Amino acid sequence: MAQQSTPSPSRADSYVHAYLNLSQITLDVVERLDERIPSGKTTMTVDIMDAFPSTKSFVKLVQFENNQGIAETAVLKLYDRTCPGRIRKFIDPSMSAEQAFLRFVRTGEMRELVPEMEITWKNTLNTQGAVDYFEYEPQQAVKYFTMSKFEAHVWYEFYHRHKTELRAYKQLNSMQGREIPRLYANVRIPLSVVHPGTGKATPDEEEFLCVPGLLLQYSACNKLNDLKLPWQNPTASEQAYRDWSALTERAVNAMDQINEFGVVLKNYSNNVMFKNANGVLEPYIIDFAQAALKEDLVDYLIRERNMEATDFPPRQREIMYWNRARDYGNPASVDQAFSDHDGLHIPCQLPDYEARIKEIRQQGQSGKSQSSQTQGD
């Protein structure tokens, strides 16, 4: 088979998926997760109202007709490998790259590559290996990555973001609608919309060429930097200062609660937003696409030690998780963000990880003691 040309940093044949210019899109409903989504239907139509700028995925403000026939505003988050960002820092989407990837999928080579990418992720928890290559080993990258293979790795990155965010929202189900958005549906833009004129999709085309997405609750929010500080108002009351301190504490506690449900954010950027709920500002945490989930994180740590999962009972796995959650320091990052913003911030009470881990150990020892007594009886 002839070697394909390697990707280059700039291309004249720029490319965008056709659906990005549409004002209305028909989505496949892969999984209905909220009563607002019309029941008994496998597709739904959304009207595109606007696009959110500076996002890591294509994110659209949309409207759809809910189960009661009323117009509902929502957020459509799409996991499209042609989206700009760090992962596209070196190679922009192009028509030639798109055609190369289509051939890669249709010849079955993509299906053969997926297990290799899965193994790499499990051993590194890094889905951006292709981009790292170009950033740190550009000469080696050009030798290794054909155009189609690079597109395959970018596809895997967005596939994994979608998979991770869907799992995270399900793990955080009890927080939905309050501290985090409600997840309405797991959806997909079909091949006929992504590539108009294409016939019925094969299983490989459906998996690798359709664009997955999540339909989420919309709430008007502000970033932390957009919030007005109490001391910026010379007539601010003491209550305004207390309210600000309470808001900080609620944001820190919400992040800790997310960690307790087994979801850790790898870095804090603009994940914490703030919405007005009946005249009171409340933290509203978004974007779990690049989170680390407890199960994946612990399995990675076990493999790192060249051991088997069966060597670690549940309490040991729990301790491993909290040790790593402490390293990520999500609640502390939120607290620091407030401190950087207001300049007069009084630090919040942060989670006591040592006490938490000690309690888990004591529970384990107590369980062993009770087991020994039972056996003795």
C-alpha cells in the first residue's frame, strides 16, 4: 500500500463540516436521559441560535420542542475532531486530510488502530499523544504520522472526551440541575448531515464519521472574573461581604462533592461558573470532558505498579483515589481562584484529606477486627 503524505502545519484546502453552517440540525437520539426529550422518537430537530466562543469543542445554543410541545433552550456540545484548539495547533482540518480519513475508515484500517490507541490511553491516561509528538518531537512525528493516522488520533481524543463527559454526568446524577447542568440526551449528528449525499452508513462509518454530542441544560452564567466584588461598591453592606464568603464556600464544597462522586478535574480553568438562582449567586460547574474518573484513575495507578486489580481490595483503591484527588487539589484551586480575583479573600475550610484517608483505614481495620471475632465465635 502506498505511503500517504504526512501532515503539514498549513494547508490551502481548508475544510469544515457542512453542518456547521446549518441553522437547523436533525440529531439521532442515542440515549434519552430526561423527560424533556420527546419520547418514542429516535431523532429530534434543534434550531441553532448561537455559538459559544473560545471552547474546546463546538458548543451551540439551541432550541428544541420538548415533550410537551414547548420550545426549550439548551446547549448542544459536539465532539468533532475538526474543532480548533491545542489538538489542532499544528495541523488544521483540510479537504485532503478528510478524504484520507474517509479512506482509512472505509478500508478497515481505523478499526484495526483503535485497540492500539486504547492501550496507549490505559497506560498513560493521555489521549493527546499525537499532538505531544508534534510539539516535542516534530521530526519523529512527521515520520510516524500519515495524514490519516493523525486524523485517527484526533478522532480518538474527541471520542474519549465524549465518553468521559457522558460517564461523569451519570456519576454526578444527583447534582444535576443544581451544581451542574442537567443532561438531557446523548445524541449524534448522522453521517448524512456530516457528509451530505452519503448513503446508509456502515457500522464503521457510523462509529467513526458521525459526530457525537450531549444535549445539556442551559443557564445564563458568569465567569468568576465577571462578578462584581462587594468592596467595589462603596455602599456595600456587611451582608454583601458575608454573601461573598458564603459563595466561595459553596463553590469549594461543590467541587469537593464532585470529587466524592469519583470525578476529578485535571486542571481548573473556567469550569466553575456562577448562575443567578432566585436572586442568589450559585456555583455552576461545567465541562467534564477531560476529567479523570475514579475507576480509570485507580486502574492506571495499579498498572503503574505492575500489579493486578485483584491485589487491591476496595478500601485500598479508595485510599489510592483520595491520595490522587489530593494531588489534583480541585477545591483548593477554586479557593485560589477566588483569592486571585478578589485580593482580600479569606481562605475557606478545605477538605482534610489526611483525616479522610485515616477514616477509610480505620474502617478497614474495624472490619477485619469484626471478621476475626465472628470467626472466633
